[in-house]
Amino acid sequence: MSLFFKNTLKLEGQIDEYLDLVIKGGLVFRQGIKCYLDHQTDDFENYLKELRKIEERADDLRRNIEIKLYTRTLIPEARGDVLGLMESCDKALNITTETLLEFSVEIPKIVPEHRQDFLDLCETSVACMENTVSGIRSYFKNIDAVRDYVTKVQFYKKETNKIAEKIKRAAFRTDDALSQKIHIRYFTFHIERIAEQSEDVCDRLSIAIIKRFE
């Protein structure tokens, strides 16, 4: 992160650690959903516990970084943009935890016909998160690469929307009870939100880049 943090190696390390946790959170979420769909209840619950710990650690790190940026008046010209990016990214991580928790609490019935679609939905949503984090890293290290990652996020977000629509259309064309159809739509929406929030982060990122060159 030499573009910003030439004399603040500790802060640079904390931001890198924070972004690592966001990546790890997405991976744990993906594994958790797979275990849920495969009826591996104990493994699923363990992944949920792990994800909650990741979220807690990420929240602590983010607060610590915010305090340092303000109290030590570091990178004042871009401080607001950096904090905004981290807070927006944090929301994406929070959504993964909230969604996995909802699966644990409400135990939705996912029929075998929907299994692969849910896996694909999870895969594209997490891909949005991963490319968002790569875009943020590039903002600090190699600003020319940011556009590529933003483009990837936009692509995967559209793919997420397509898969989500496919699931919802299929669910509402069955003879299942309306409550079951609504349940499927509800959980589809929650996974879809991960991609939506990731795109919001990239919107902030694009604005931050424009401001860098003003």
C-alpha cells in the first residue's frame, strides 16, 4: 500500500489483515452453505461459529483503523474515502453472517432441484466480494488495475441476479405451499444482497478513484 502508507507500516498491515478477513468470511460462508445443502448440520454450525468470530475480529480491526486514521491525522486527503470503503465492505461481510445465521434459525427446505442453483448463487455472490477486495487493494497499490476488478464485480453481480431470478421463477411454478415459495425467495434475496452490497462498494471505489485524480 505504498501509495498511501509509506510511513505507517502497522496501519498498512491492519488494513491488509482486515481485507484478508473479508475474503476468509466469503470462503467460510460458501462452505457453510454447501454443508447446509448437503445436510451436514454439525459442519454447518461450525462454519457459522467461525464466520461470527471472523466478523467480530473484522469489526474490532475496522474500529481500530478508524481511530488511528482520525487521531493521528493520517492520509487526510483520502481518509474519508478509505473509511467509507471499509465501512461499505464491512456491510457485505455482515450480510454473509446474517444470512448464514438465518439459515440456522429458520432451517429453510431447499429441494434437491434447487441445490446446484443455490451453490451457483453463492459462488457468484462470493466472487463479487472477492473481486471487491481485490479492487480495494489495487486502490492502494496499483490504481490502474481497479477498473478491471470493478468490471468483474459488475459481471458477477449480473450473473447473481440471473441465477436468483431463475430460482424464484422455478419456486413459484411448483405446487409447493405459498409459505415454502416465499421462504425460497427470502433466502435467495439474502444471498443476492451480498453481490448488491459488493457492487455498492465498487461504486464508492469508482468515485474515490475519480477524486484521486482531481
